[in-house]
Amino acid sequence: MRVLMETAELQKKAAGIVSVLDRKFKVRRDVQLCFTQLMEEIGELARDINLPRLRSKQPDAQSLEGEFADVLLQLSKLAEMHGIDMEKAVLGKIEALKKRHGV
């Protein structure tokens, strides 16, 4: 049986693996690098999602899954660098949207 990870634990683990890879490859990460890598990963995800329209072929499910994961890794690291608790931020935003849009 698969046990799901708490959101805060997932964010910490995702940001942590980015830090481990940075040390391995001697990368000096700052906010700008993290943001540009996030944009790069979003571009790779967009490429896979657009395959049906641009190349008339379906994206490979494993590749698509990996691109979503890459985005989450970079987003988690960027949030950590800014001291953002993603779970708190997302839940707060959901509540604000519910109030704003009456849902």
C-alpha cells in the first residue's frame, strides 16, 4: 500500500533533492537561476502537452509525468528560497477564490 506524503514534507523533499544536485554539480543557485529553470521546465511540459496539436502524436505518459515532476521540483525550491509554505499558500488562495467567486 502506498502512503501519501504530507504536502510540507513533499515540498521539503523536492527542494532538498534540488539542493543535493546543486552540490553534486557545484551549482550556485540563486532566485534568478531557480526561476529561469522553472520556466525551462514549464516550456518542456508545454512541448509535451502540445504534441497532439503540433506533431499529431500523443505525449508519452512517462515523459509527461516526468515534466510535471520537474516543474514541481523547481517550484518547491523557489518557494523554499522565498520562505513560502506552498500548502498554506494554496489553501489560502483556494479560500480567497471561493469567497471572491461564491463557490
